[in-house]
Amino acid sequence: MRNGDRDISRLVEPDRVHRLCYTDPDIFEQEMERIHESLWVYVGHKSQVKEPGDYYTAQIGRQPMIMVRGKDGEVRVFYNRCPHRGAMLCSDRSGNAGHRFRCSYHAWMYNFDGTVASIPATNGYDGTRMKLAEGDAGLKPAARVDNYRGFYFASLSPDGPDLETFLGGATLTFDQLVDRAPDGDVEVVGDCFRMIQKSNWKIFLENQLDVSHPSATHESTGVAAGQVEREMEKRDGRKAPLAYSFISAFKTPIEDWVKFDTVGHPYGHCFLAGYMGLRPQDPDTVEYETLLKQAHGEEKGEAILSTDLHHVLVYPSLSVQPPLQQLRAIRPLGVDRTLTEIWHFRLKGAPEAIYRRALDYYYLVNSPSTMVNADDLHNFWKCHQGLSTEGGDWVSLHRNYGSDSERDGVLYSAPGTMSEMPLRHMMQAWAGYMGAGDESVGNGSGGG
Ligand code: FES
Ligand SMILES: [Fe+2]
């Protein structure tokens, strides 16, 4: 496929990709159309719109959308545009619209199923070709909306696999999030942090499973946290609170990161196995595990708790850490601007201390104010700057190329390596979506 005078198929090779994939504005427009405005993209969680009239806005590709709960309890997703003269319908990010949406410009009103509720002085449309009775002038819905266990996605294209087929193995991340709750449900807590990264969206996605970066990028942060941890232990004579290990874990030397396997699923989704000891035998964890096993039974409870999963990328819009109830949604704003929404969840029925653990991780590792995030953001910006120069055309994805394996369309990094398989896998998926590769993308691409 050609993009202007660019041949996309020449920009993605099995072990390296061209810098223009990250920096070319025309390619960005094309990937918005073919990826973010076509695939299933995360909109939000059901708990963001609990009551009828609750709405939440979200960007899908270049399209501002509204997720709203109707009086019938149904969650729907519409373009955030009044059909009259095009004004944005909801200018607040979230809220409750009362009995119906009311456009602030000329007071056209819309039901939460998108139909027109009323138009002032309607008789002005008598005899025109706008046929209100035939459904003209309603809100335009997303082509497809579906949810998996309360996590809502929309696709702006009528074509493509259904949500569950698209998610495939990545459904495990939502199962893990929900099944870890003794009461079998989760809810978002408060609002999200929103952060704009001055870099292309793919740079963030690629970083999430890049196990060769933490010991370098986060070295100073991890070492400093380790020192504090040791000093506290010396002073108080007991182990520092678990939250300190969330940061000191980053001082793990590079040779130890080879333990964490990565997996590439069809459609570009990727997993990183667990790396934090989140099953300490402190009284809070013991109480929580007992509750969970009472809820699910010993065998299923143990299976849920021992699932070896730390991080999941749901291509192209989500980075999820189920054991710590964290979720980051990726909203590209421009070729060099990416918004992330940073959410965390409460496990219903779990002790408060387990929630505090998620909150600690949220603040200490994923929030805009943590040093960990600052370390990463600085590198993302530097990558985008460097890739915008003529100092070289190719981005290297060679690490352990040729040694990954494939079973039933799923890719596995070679054990004991820091294989860049997830990065190769996502870029092969990207090329397929962009029309320059196998359309079944990700179905086994990017391996050895
Ligand atoms: S633009 Fe919305 S009512 Fe006129
Ligand atoms: Fe990082």
C-alpha cells in the first residue's frame, strides 16, 4: 500500500522499522483511519456511567465520542456532535445530562438512545426534506459497541471481527481484573489522571513490555528507593511497606530481567509475565486470599491468584496491569502528541488494604508525578526528537530475532532472553492493518 509517495510495506521489515512510521504526519492520518477508527478501541468502564444520563467523553482516533447510559440501562456510544449545526454536544468531560441531552446552541434535545426528543418550533421543518418521524437528525452512533465484563469498546467501522474474537487471549486481562474481586466486580475510583506525552503513540506502547529498559531508564529512581527501604529497615527493625518495593524493583539488574517471558497474541496484543512478588504473607494479603478462595473455591481461587501475568497490551489502545488493578488508555492526538488516561480500580469485596496497594502503585509508578513516569516521558520525548532527524533511518528491533517460537498463532519469546518480540509483533500487526502485510495480522507474524 502506498501512502502519498510512501510505500508502507518498505517501512516495516521483520527486524527493523523505518523512522517515518513514527514521525510522518500522512502516515499518522492513515493509521488513525485504518487502526484507531477501525479496530475495537477502549472507551471506558461501566462504573464511569452508573446511572441513566451519566456520560463520559472519550477520543477514538480523531473522533470525539460520548459514552452514555440510557434510561433502559444500556450503554451506548455516539459522536459528540449535534446533528443540527454541528456543535459539540457535551463540552464537559463527564457528568449527568438529566433526562436527556440538550444542545446549548439552539436547544435541540436528544434521548439517550440517540433519537431526537424535541426541537423548538418544530413546525419550521414541515415540508422540508428533514423527516423527523423517520429518524432524521438523531445522534450518530459508533458503528459497533460491545463490552467484555463491563469494559466497553467501540469500533467506528462496521467491518471486522466481533469484540471477543478480536480480544482473543487478551480477554484474560479483564478476567484477571474482575475475578480478583471477591464480590466478582470492580469499579473505577475517582477520575483518571490525564497526561500528554510529546511523542508518537507507538513509542509508549513499545515501552510497556520493553524489559531491557527499566534497569537503565529507572536506575536512579530504583536505587534511591532501595536506599530508603534499607534505611527504614535499619531504623525500624522491620521490613519497609510493600509500596516501596514498587519503585525499588526498578533497580533489578539487567541480567535478571531475562526471567520475564513475553507472549504475542493475534491482532497485536502482547503479555508480560509477572515480576513482582505480590503474594507476600502479610495479614492483609492472607485475609484477602482467604476471602477470594471463599468466593471462588480453593482451586479456582488459587488459579486466579497464581496467574503469571503482570502487564497486557490490548492493541492499539490499552496498557493494563491486572494484578495491581491499573489501566492506561492511549489516545493519539497527533503524530507527536499522545494522551494517556491513567485509571485504577477497586476490587469489590476486598479489604481496604488491598485497595491501598493499588492506590500506592497508581501514585508511585503510573501517576504523572512519579519519578518513574518522568524517567519514561523524558526518553519518549528524546526518541521522538531523534527519530525526527536525518541521523539514521532505521529503528532496531533485532534483539533475539530468530529465536522466538510460535504455537497455534501465538508467539513466545525465547526463554531467558529479553527478546524484542513484542515490538516486532506489534509492528507486523501495524503493517497488516495499514494494508502492507498479512491482513490476519499479528496471527503469528513477527517471530523468528
Ligand atoms: S447546533 Fe445543536 S441545536 Fe443547533
Ligand atoms: Fe519505564
